[in-house]
Amino acid sequence: MSPAVEKLFAHLREAFAQGTLVKLTLGTARGGDATLRNIIARPVTLRAGPRLAVLFRHTTRDVTRNLALGEAVAELAAWLGRDFGSAHLFTTAHEWELHWPADGAPRLRQYPPKHCTPADPRHDRAKARLIEPGTAPWLHALGVTTAEGRVCNGMEAKFRQIQKFTEILGHSLAQLPPPPTRPLRLVDMGCGKGYLTFAAYDWLRRAGREPQVRGVEARADLVALGNRVAREHGCAGLRFEPGTIATTELESVDVLVALHACDTATDDALAKGVRAGAALILAAPCCHRELRPQLRAGPALGGLLRYGILRERQAELVTDALRAALLEWAGYDTRVFEFIAPEHTAKNLMIAATRRAEDRPRAPLAAAVRDLAAFFGLRSQRLAGQLGFTLVESLSADSHAPDGG
């Protein structure tokens, strides 16, 4: 380690030993993992003794490891300089800032402290939530919490889903350009009882985004329930309307949400989001039936596709990979990740697409879509048809166009 880094971690060890440590953060990410945003280490007390809880904060998930001091220092030192270009050490006595330019030596500066109390070392302290059950009365109206603000028995998984969705929405919006001065327009297609619709509205309003949120649902009783709860709790920018994904007209939206839309209804929602110019699309697909009969593959995968359950799962993977590739071709940066833990639902995949600020050549993106389709013998797919993309190049009237679309 360089002298500056050695001195930083010497201060960390001293503060850890004296009980004055607040936290250490690594920032200015520049490593190979584009999803890793920063690392935060704070002291905790476990049965095994004092430890550093090291939080790896990714774009859509957080991973925490509880490490002994020496192990934590070795790991944090390895990340610093290689994957992160800055570090801030906060104690009740001093604050130190280390800056490590990519083409120079690290520099350490000392500042007066900003914190007068050390970090709470309790490992089981209350976790901060984006949606607090005691301050969101709509949760009680929808049957998620009791009148006292406690999560109802049997609704724990739904409450975790609400929290995770809100976290994903917040992280995804943070990657977009500065918001416009007008209200943010969000549409939740096939919103059901409106749990996540209310969550999105509540979080956006508290974040100062002045949202205009629409929930679209085919069942009239759920539409009436959503509008009644919104009216009773002063949700002026939230409304529910009857309709299906296929029949609902969208002129222009900022965020389109479609969770657990069955089979090709997910494709309809994705296509509507693209055509409406959505800056962010969040979809959790469900029931992948369309491509299963089409799947063909060479001898290497022949043994896999002969078994029904494996063919079904392969169809799910191929469908969502094709959807992600088509969204890339349509001008989006796309991520596919686990939405919630699989023990809560097997339908736990999410596709998140953010519109790119700069154009990319479309020919390579089109070739990637067609290569994937050709490998599995696919000749048609709902989203491709909705976007005017022909999977089989020989059938494409514009297959020789410069953009490859």
C-alpha cells in the first residue's frame, strides 16, 4: 500500500479500536463491474465479537458481508485504487478524504468531524425502508398492514415485494437525465390491486417528483377499489382505469411498469412503452408459452429440449433474452436480474430498460437478435412483430438497410 492508503487504514484501525468509527465509504467507481456503485463499511457487534459490516451497493441490490477487521482492511485496500478512486473515513474525532487519480498517486486530507456520535453497532437495528408501514395508510386500506401500522400475517412477502420494487424504481430513475419540470408520468399496466401502483406514487411524491400515475386493470372491482383508496387518502395524481394492456392507448409516458403480465401481454406492454417514448421500462414477465413450440436446436441441445420441464425453462430464458436484445436494438440499455427471492415466487425475473442518451449502430444489435433467433430456430415472436423487426433476415424487406433494422 502507498503511504497515504496505509495512513487511512491506520486511522480506521484506531477508530475501530477506540469505538469512534462512524463509517468508511469507497466511491468514484471505475472497475469492471458497472453495477457496483460504492462500498460502505461500518462497525457492528455480533456474537463472535466486533466486526466490520461491508455493504457492496449495486444498482439493483445490496450485498453485506460481516468481516473481521484485518480481513476487511485487506479486502477494502484491494478495491481502493483498482475499482474505486476515492475513500472517506468518518469518525467522531476527524474526517479523512483520500483521492486516488487514475494517473497519479493517492492524496489524503484531514477535515474536522461531521459526526458527534459513532455508528450504532447493533446488528439488528431497525432497517430504513423506502415505504414505512406506519406512515402509508393506503397499505392498511389494501390489507397489507393493520390499523396500527404493522404488517399483517401472511402479507410479509407482499410487503417485501413493495419495498424491493420501490428500491428498483428509485435506483433506475437515478440513472436517467435530470427530470423535467413537468410532472413525471408513470403507467402501471395490469396493475391488479394496485400495491405497486400506490407504492410508486407514494415514493415519487415524497421524492418531489409530482407524479401523474395511471393504473390500468381489466377487473372493474379492483379499479373501483383503487380509485376509492386514492380518493380517501388524498392521492390527487393517482387514478385507476379499466382496460387491458392490448387495448389501452398510450400517447407519451416517462415510466412504464408491467409486472407479471401473462405470456405475450408482456410483449404488448414493452412495445407500448417503446412507442410511447418511455425513458424507463420495468417488466417482470410471466407464463412464457409463445416460443415453446418453435424451439429447435442442434445436437448439442437436443438432449435438453426433449424433456418437457427443461424445454419450458429454456423457453423462458430464450424469450426474455430475446426481449432484452430487441429492447437494446430499439434504443435502450437493458438489464435482466432477480426481482425478489425465488422462495416468494418462481416468477422473479425483471427486465429493466432505460432509454439511451446516445445512439448506437443498429446493425450489430440487429445481428445479435437474429443470431439468437436462428440458433433456436425462431421465425416469429410477439415483441419483434410489434416493433416491426423480422427475425429471419431473408424475409426482411429492409435486411440490407444501413442500420440493419
